[in-house]
Amino acid sequence: PTRRSSDLILIVDDQEANVRLIEFILDAAGFQQYAHTTDAREVLPLCWNFQPDLLLLDLQMPHYDGFAVMARLARALPDPTHLPILVLTADINAETKKKALASGANDFLSKPLDATEVVLRIKNLLRTHWLYSELRRSNDTLEEKVRERTAELAEAELQILDRLAVATEYRDDSGGQHTERVGKGAAM
């Protein structure tokens, strides 16, 4: 799936006009659940409360720039790789792009924004996020099944040992082949 109705997007840009433009693009593309802030200091509380599936992040902001926001998210979130970040910035410097990607951004777009490209990048990041989440759920399910099966095997091992102990209590040494009979019985 490329988009689910439950995809939650958080927009962080200090310019209200940019926020409104991004919201217009999201509305036109059919995205309905998003929040925004023009104050980078609010990102962590919003991430905890809103739990976005995608963060649209400006780099040049007062208080905390986008790099500081990404660093704070990396320290604060239990799994920062689980929150994809699309950087939207007017800074077209190649070094800025490399630094943003090295700092935790998953994708990078330069302003002025092209609406079609913004939507395509958002859909790609949300698809990747969804696939990552599905893989994580599958891994959790598999780990639980392995734990259950390991417990079952441990229980079966205890039952076998218990039965072998009971078998030794009923030994018949007249033929001298009790050990061989128990071994064959255990193998069966």
C-alpha cells in the first residue's frame, strides 16, 4: 500500500506560509491527518503525543535548527530509525544535504517545493515506514513463536526425563538388557 488513511504527518517549519503550503499539498493529495509546529522546541512533545509516521522538517529555524531536532530525536526516541524524516529547506548547498542525510534525514527536498515531488517523496517514505513496521511486527511475532516453541521443547524434555526415571524404577535385570530396552524405548 502506498498510503493508509491513518498515516500521521508532522510538519516542522518556522514559517507559517511554508506550513500552509505543505498543508495545502497534503490536502490536495488526500492526506487528512497531520499536525504542525512553527517552534522546533515542540517537536519532542509532539512526537510523543502525536506519534507521527513521517516528519517534514525545515533546517533553518530559531531555537533548534533541523540538525539539532534530528539529534534530539535520535537521543529521545526508543527507535529513531522508525520515524522517517523528509528535510524541506531553501539551503541547496551539497554539504548541507550530505549533513542532513548523515544526521538522520531519509530524504531531502529543496525549496521552492514542487507539489508533485513532495507527494511522491512522502508516499515513498510512508511506504518504507509501513514496510519497516510490518517487518518489525513479523519479527516480534516470530520471536514470540520461537519463545513458545522453546518452552514446549523444554517441557517435552522434562517429560522424557521424568519417564526415563520412572522406567528405571521398573527395571528387570534378569535378562541384563534393561538399559538397551530403555534406550530403544527412548529413541522411539
